[in-house]
Amino acid sequence: MSDKYVLTDVSSESIMSIAKVISSSPSPMPFEDIATSLQTKYREQYLKQAIIACVQLQLIIKENENYVANPKSRDIIKRANKDELIVFFRQALQNYPPFLMYADFLSNGYPSDESASMTKGIMQISSTLKVVEKALRLWGADAKLIIKENGEFRIPEAEKGLPSNYVKDLLKALDSELHAKMFLIDTLNPEVYNYLTKLGIDISELAKALIDYEPNPKQSLDRASQFFESFLHKFGIDINVNLQGKNGVNELVNTLADQRIILKNQKNLGNGIGGFRNISAHGVDKDTQKEWVVTAQASLSGILFIPAVIRSFYLYVKKQEQNF
């Protein structure tokens, strides 16, 4: 069993208390200093479990025997008041692959225990099922991401009335991002999504492209096709195909096809994404010396095409299934 993901039975409040303390520290903190800072609230063993969760959610980073804040969130957590901390917990939670997979199963009508069980098995989580289910369910409820209404799962509107305009804007953005990620997990399927996480590929860039396709169609298509190019590089490493020196989507796809890793029709699909990449990433067309205009409709079509092709490549190479 892989121990990449280890869930612990601790509260979101304890996790954010740790993140707040470490974000406020001017230097890396050993466990002893964290324990001293929070000795009026938490016992030592509980605190150790909460630190594991804080690291898992990438709110803090372990460096040798010390802990530092994640630079991506350090400054905003340091400035946040106590009531706002739950928003930044939500931000971390909906970037956490086990929670995203659990929420996706839950939204498709599975009860919490089954959703947790399937997530634990697919993602090879080493914690007990009881802890996995309790942690994901309660963390989601604390972040106001999970409620049950008439026996069905839905994502409620984020809490209103927080004092910071920045936090209100962040809540709106997080709502959109979570919906986009769950849609992408459904398109990929949970098995393929889990494979991407094992390759170290975060679907956040693809989700952002999906959210932003209308106001910024060309940049969004560029972001999505770049995501596909990154996938191809890491896919090649995983299946022991030498792609060194290959640049661009078309060269990568053609190499996979030349070595009979993918089928001719899949090569054609991949080269289509290569066309998206060339149109969206390059300044001018080499034949006309004019820049391409990308419509919102074309951008959306291209972005949605990419997870379907990734799924097709995975299922054929890993399972010999011809599926598109």
C-alpha cells in the first residue's frame, strides 16, 4: 500500500491553527516550538496527527526536522483573521485529490461510507476506512462544501458576511473551480484521475482553462494544450518511452505512434490537440504571418477534447481498451 495519502482524525480548526502559527513565524519551526505555541489547545499526540494533515493538505512543508509555511499561502494566512481561516482551509481541501474523488462519488449518489471506501481503495490511502470517511466528511462540512439535502449531495453557497472583499472574491472563484474539477474527474473517470495524481499532474490548470474560456479563449486553449503536452512527457517516462529531445505535442504524439504505443486513430486525435497548441501558443501563422483568432466556442470544444484523449491514451496503453 502506498502511503502518499495519510488521513488523520483531526479537526479543520486544529489544522488551520497550525498553519496560522507557522505562517506567522519568521523562521522554520521545530515540533517543540509548535507544541509550545498551541499547548493551551491541543495535546502533543493530537498535535502530531494534525501536523500530518496540515502537511498532506500542503498548507505547510516539512524541511528536515522543521516546518515552514507553503509560500503560496503563507502571506494570506498570516494576515487572515480567525473567521477567514476556514476559507483558506477550503482552498487547500479542494486541491486535495482524495477529497475531490470522495466529493465526486458523493455527488454521483453514493453514500459517504461507499464514497470513502472507493476513494481509499483507488488512491491506496493507508488510513483506516473509519478515519478516511470521518475526516473527508467532516472537513467537507466544515468548509461548507458538503451538505445533504433531501438525501442528495449539493455544494451550497459559500458563507456570506465575511469582512474581506478579497475573501468574498476567493469564495466565488473556489465555487467555480470545484465544479470544474468535479466535471473533469467525471470526464477522465476516477481511475485516470488517480493515475494523473500519481504522475504528479494537478488538474487545476485544466480547470482554470475551463473556467476562463469565455473571457480569455485563446489563453485558455493555450493553457489546456500545454497541460496535455506536460501529460505526454510524464506519460512517456511512466511507460519507459524515450521522449527526450521531442518538442511540441505533435512530435510527442508521433513518437508514441511510431513506436506502436498508441493507435493510428489516437495519433490523429493527438495531432488535433497539436493543432490547438500551435494556434493558441504561437504569435503568427508561419504561412500567412497573421495571428489566429480563437473564439470562445472553439476554445471550449478544444479544452473538453483534451481529457477525453488523455482517458483514451491511458485505457489503451494500460488496459488495451479502445475507448474514446
